[in-house]
Amino acid sequence: MDYVFFLGGMDAEMSRIKELLTIHKRKFFCKGLPWNDAKLSCYSVELEGLTDNEIPVLIELSIDCEHPSNSIVIDPVGLGWSKSSLFQVCDMIGHKPLNIDLYISANDHGWIPAMYQVGASKEDVATIRLAERIAQGITKEHEDEAVRAIAQKEIINGVTVIRMKHSKCAPVTDRLYDPTVKENLLILSEDGEVNYFGDGLLCKKLKEVFQGRNGGSGLGKANEDAFWGGYPPHNEVLQFVVEYFSTQK
């Protein structure tokens, strides 16, 4: 029986998986799907073409269609870096993980802090975060706009407010990361999106009031890290966030 790998949304981890599968000459399909909207149905034709001796390995794909009963689904949400998609694929193809694999898995699990925790250098972190942004389709123009927006940031009642043309947040959050400062960042984008990174309890309240999406290990917990994003009126979100921190003093 042979594994056939179907790759999910592109990020640094999925790009590394693709690289390793190529090196080890394993059969795979990769359609360069967006990291936040990767559906199994995109591979419906390829699934139908599998032989009886092939086992599909579905990596971080939203299961929205029928698939062979012998399929292996890899979607390690909430698991640590040691059970990441990358490490699971390494086991399946007989690849001994290198330091870069460790750092990429840590990044996927816990962003920049997790990479430092497993021994990555500042240069390693910068390299992997750049690879992450490129894999997500972030261009030089996105990067340049983030630099401009950061230079014109405002601090309102302790909240760092960034006004930016696009809503690709990684070029901003990566550049502003500081382990000595608690994240409290609001990004207002001209395409209508709003994103907040910081207090977990506030992220919970933002979704209750403005809908949208939220997540993160600290969701619902004051002074712990989480995120929220949506498309409500910018001025209403800004007022809500600023007033929230006014009541905490």
C-alpha cells in the first residue's frame, strides 16, 4: 500500500511538507490552496483517480466531500509541535526531523514565542516568519504598506492602533513582536476588515458584540493572548476596545 498526500492551505509548514515529499519522491497533490480556506473537494478528481493500493493522506483540509474509507486525516488542531502535521509526515516518509523542521512546527503551533522556546535563533525566526508570509501570498507591496502603517501608528489608552490599506496582518504583528511588552494591537484595514490581537477576554467580548471570528490559547482569559477579526464599523470597534481598557484601570 502506498501513501498519496493531499496538501492543505499553504503556509511555512505546508511548504516544508511539499519540499520533503519532493525530496523523498513521494506522490502528492498540491493546488496551492489558501491557508484559511483549504477544502478537500478541491481534490475530488484526484481522489477518484486513486487505485486500490493507494491510501490518501489528507493534510489540514476541510472535509467537505466523500473520501475513501481508508483515508488518513492529519489535522492536529490543539496538539503540540511534536504532533504537528510536519512531524507526522516525517514519520510516514522516514525523514528524521532537522532543526528547521522543529522550528517550523513550533511556529505553526505557537508563533514566534514557541520558536524561541525550542532554541531558534533570531535569524531562524526571521527566516521562518518571512517564509510563512510568502507562503500565505504576502507580497513586497503588502510588506511596504505594513512598514508605512507602523511608522504612523497611534497609541490610544495603551492600544496600538494601525491603519492600513490591506488586511494582511502578519507583516505588522511579526515586526511589532516584543517579548517584554504585552500585545495590545488593533489593525483597521481599508478593505473593511478589523483585527485585534491581545487580551483574551476582550477577544471573547468582541465576538459576542460584533460577531466575526476569534481564537488563540488565551481566548476568554484576561491578560492572556488571543485574537479576533471581523468586518464591523471601525469607529465602533475602536471605541469598544478603548473603553474596555478604560474600565480595567
